[in-house]
Amino acid sequence: MAATAEPPPPDPEDAGSGGAGPAPDPMDAATEATRSLRGLSPELTARVPQLLEAMRTVGAGLDLRVTLDRIVETAAEIADARYAAIGIIDETGAGLSDFVTHGVTPRQHEQIGALPDGHKGLLGALIHDPKPLRLGDLTGDARSAGFPPGHPPMRTFLGVPIRVQGEIFGNLYLTEKRGGAEFSEEDLHMVRVLATEAGIAIGNTRLHSATRQRERWIDGSVAVTTELLAGSDVDDALAVVAEQARKLADSAAGIVLLPDDEGGLEIVAVSADDPIGIMGTHIPSDSPVVEQLLRGEPVFVEDSASDPRMVTDIAQRFGPSMMLPLKSGGRVLGTLTTPRSRGARPFTDAERTLATQFAAQAALALVLADAQRDRERLAVYEDRDRIARDLHDLVIQRLFATGMILESAQRRTIVPEVAQGVGKAVDELDVTIQEIRTAIFALQQGPAEAPSGLRTRVLREVGTAAVPLGFQPSAAFVGAVDSRVGELTGKNLIAALREALSNAFRHAQASRIEVIVDATISLPDGTDGVRLTVADDGIGIPDGGRRSGLRNLAKRAESLGGRSTYGPGLGEAGTGTTVWWEAPL
């Protein structure tokens, strides 16, 4: 050993893992660590400016990974070491969750294979006994476990714990001092001061990261609330919740489940890169997680593929998962699930807390949006009732009176051609009166009175759209749509029809719309399917125009394993737009 000055008094770090009591102030720790350099050799004193510059470098930046890379690079520089690393201790405190290196080439990393887990060897010893350690030859230490094949040779060793707010974060390791010498006491003191500054820097980046994470979840909650209160229908509202949750949780999917008639849960909204096979999945009522979720309690799963509580086939696709009740005012509306891919990192306690709060906010937004839609629906029904009364009391009466006048004129005329023409006009008036009476019946029919058949629901949507459009779209059906089309596909087809009619009303400026539901088609993969066609003679889709409605139709179809496309419309030379929406039966 080449130290030329008396070592400083024992540092509290050397006594173990920190003990009980309040965490030391970071600035006090840095001051005390720097004070320990006083009275050391001129050689070390000459290196103090280098140390101060290293401390400044380590303290810059707020990205944790960048900070860790900067720490190992700076530590290797001030100690003149060939290799440096930081082993980050996992939540159990018994191993390493990550290992950041400097000096090891990508090819060497590939040859070494898996990074150390810290359960054995010198790395494990420093985890269980976090005190500074300096060795002239680590291979001769009884605690050494050797190196895996392909690992570069290492002999000299220096290890120092890194504490963040009084708790062990990990250990800083240096090996192979250049020139073949051993690490000196001066190197040890310099690295200890750097480790103290590293703890402060890591604490700052953690605080910044936690703040930014909370901001993202808050912004996501605001986005969900804004979108839901903007008037989206129920299916679109649930899709928004699933999509935002997936993005915020950094998960492979966002899934919303609602209670089904059998007491279980059914997946009704999915946001995922590969949603096929997920939508419509049922979790039976006897599943261990259903009772807990319907009581309003969250369920956290470490590995969906291996957890015996996860009884569905889709669980095999995923790893860590959060299942959060959508609960508001003591009422459980459903469940929000955010599973990650197999092998992905588990959710932290902070992520679980933030996701639970997001689910509660989303549930409140759903309740408010539902109340708003009820108010809007009531206003629509009141307006429809007024229109129905006006049609009955004014329009029909006037048409009936006009028909009587024409019939009287027909009886008095002596010209056969005139009599024939008047008679035809009277017949047309009778047909018109009958059509208006049919429209009045549709307008006065309440939502609870509508039969459940798909044909009737399509006609109801078409009749409802006639009021804002100012004309009645035509509707045609091919095949046994009521018996062939399943409930899930039928519900999504109605939502797609509503979206297409809404787009036509808001953007198309159409005077004619034709709706066709064909339950006899075959999809590209050969499976039986249903096709919804909505065609108009409007202005078409302008270049650069919004495509959000068309994207919604496509996403809804793809979630069922179908597709949605569009093309020329009914007008002359193909003006207008035709939308085709297909899904399996």
C-alpha cells in the first residue's frame, strides 16, 4: 500500500448499512466527506481540483441512466481504473436489479452473457456488508466466486457503497488500476467523496423522475376526463381509458372489463399492438380475482402467465399486471388492467399508487360522462317528441286536407288525363302520410322499447339520424342478420354505423345515404363475416382533412379481427364517400 498520510477517523459508512435514525443531510454528508481529505499528502491535495470537477460532472443532468453512466466513467477517471461498475440493489436487498459498466466492450458483454445478480462472490459480500473494500488481488480473496468465461481478467479491486438519502442504493466497483499498481488510500478517499456526491445526484434524479411521472399520470387523467366529457359514446369512452392507461403504465396493453350477466367480467375495450383474440374474453365469476375486483380491491400480479389466479388463455401472453377497479362513490363500474410483456420489469410501488389513483379518476369521469350523455339524450328525446307532435298536428293534417281538396277537384274534372294525374297525386300523398306516421312512431319510441334484434337496431339508428340529416337514409339487409351476427359484433357494428352516420352529417353535406348490412360475406381469411356499407353522395373526404372518425372505425374492426376501408360514393363520377366495415360473425 502506498498511502503517505495518516488515514482519517472511521467514517459512519464503515459501520454497516446505516442503522436507525434520520437520514443525513446530503450537503452535510458531502462537506464531511470533503473534510476527510484535509491533512493528506500533497499528491492527493493536487488531485482535489480533479475531484471537484468530477463532482460537478456527476451532479449535472436529471436522467438517471445518464447519471449512472457518468458516475462510472468519472470514477474510473479519478482512480485511473480500467473498469468501473455500479451494481444497483433490488427491492429485496438481497441481489442486484441492474449493473451499469464502463470499460467493458460490447463484444465482451456478449461473451460474458448474463450480468451478475449479486447473490454470491465479492459483489454479494458488499451487498450484505456495505463497507469500503480495497484488495490487491481479488482472486485470492476467500469471498471471490471467480469469473464467467469471456470475462476480462481483473485483479486489483476497490468497492464503495453508494447511499441515497441514508439508504443503500448500490455499490461502486473499480478494478484494474492502470500500470499494474494497487489502488491507494488516496484513491479510496477520492472515490468515497465521489460516491457521496453520486448519492446526492441519484437522489435528485429520482426526485425529478418521480415528479415527472406524477405529472404524466395527472396529464393523462385530465386527457381522459376531457375526452369523455366531449361527448364520446360509451364504447369510445372505454377505449380512451384503455389507451391512456396503456401509455401511462408503459404496458403491453390497456384493457377495460365490465361485469357480465353471469357475475363475471367481460373485456369490452382493448388498446394493444395485437388486440385479436382479446376483445370479448370472459373471466368467470368463480375466478379468484373477480370477487376481489368487484369488491373494489386492486389485484397485482407478478407474472400473469404463471399465476394460478389468471384463468384465461390470454394471460399466457403477459407478465406483470395491475388489475384496478373502476370505482366511484362506492360503485364498481368495471376493471382496468395494464399487463406488461412477459419478462418485463415489475410495477413499482409508485406506479401502483399512481395507476390506482388514475383508475379512480377515470371511473369518476365515466360517471360524469354518463350523466352528461343522459342529459343530452333527454334533450334529444324531448326534441324528438316535439317534432313528432308537430308532424302529427300540423304536417299530416295539412297533407290530409290537401288530399281532400285534390279528391274533390278530381270528381269535378271532365278531362280524363287531369283526373288520372290528380289521382296519382292523391296516392302519393297517402304514401307520404304513411311514411310520416312511421317516422312519428320511430321518434316517439323510447330506448327501452327497442327490440334487441340487429335489424331493428340498425333501423332505429337510421331513423334517429334522419332528424339532424333532414332526410331519411335507406336501409337494406342481406342474409339472416338477426340470427347470424353475434352480440359483440352486433354491438360494434351499431357503434360503427353511428360513427359513419355522424361523419356524414357533420362533414359530407350529403342529400342521399344508403346503408346495407350483409351477413353472407367471407372475410379474407375465409371466415364468415358481416359487412356494413354506408354510402353517401356528399363532397367526399378532402385532401388533408381529419381522419379521426375513419381511424376509430378501423380500430374497432381490427379489435375484432376485421377491417374498415373507404372509397368513392354515390354521386356522379363517384363523388361522396362509401365506408365498408367488416368483422367476423
